Amino acid sequence: MGMEYGVRIKSGAIAPDSKLEQAIMDGLYSRLNLVLADDPDYWIEYDQGKLAILRDNEKWPDILNTYIDEASGGELEGIISGERYLYIISYEDARTALAEPWFTAIDEVVSELVLGSVREEL
């Protein structure tokens, strides 16, 4: 069972420009690379604005995926259609010893680049 998290990355009606979005994803890649450097069971892939933490498992290699996208539909309370979010799809709970450093790195990078951003379970 996976968990879906979102980080609101804009305030009001002003969306981050593509440079900020690129800086967020580049920062996440760099920071998560450091976190994973000493763990041979996991590695990171970063391509076309999408980032994934992978493990050596033929049936389910993706353990975390993250990307920036625009919310649509507003199905969930508090989610505003048209706002941009950093979406995090994780197959490991953020509170586990394994995932805690990953989510700490994500929170640090986003809070450095986007003031007032908050990660919450969706």
C-alpha cells in the first residue's frame, strides 16, 4: 500500500516559474543522492523533472516517486485546482527509519526554496 503526500509550492495565485521548479527538483536530487550514498540497496534516478528512489526488486523497484504538477479537480479537501504541488508517492511510510531521512531531505530542500511550504498526507 502506498502513501501519497503533497507539498504546496505556491502561495496565492502566483505559481513558481520553471526556474524555481527546476531548482526544487535539482535540490531534491542532490540532497537525496547524499542521503542514499551509503546505502547500496537503493539508488536514485532523475529524468525529465521526475525523481525516483529505486531498490533491487524485480516486482516493485520504485519505492518513492516525486514530481511537480498542477492539481486538477480539487477532489481532496484543501487541494486547490490549478495550484502547483510537489507530489510524493511513497511505498514506505514517512515515519519509518528507512524513509525518515528521505522525507527530512525533501522537507529541508522545499522549505529552503519555498517559504511556507508544508508537506501533508493526501
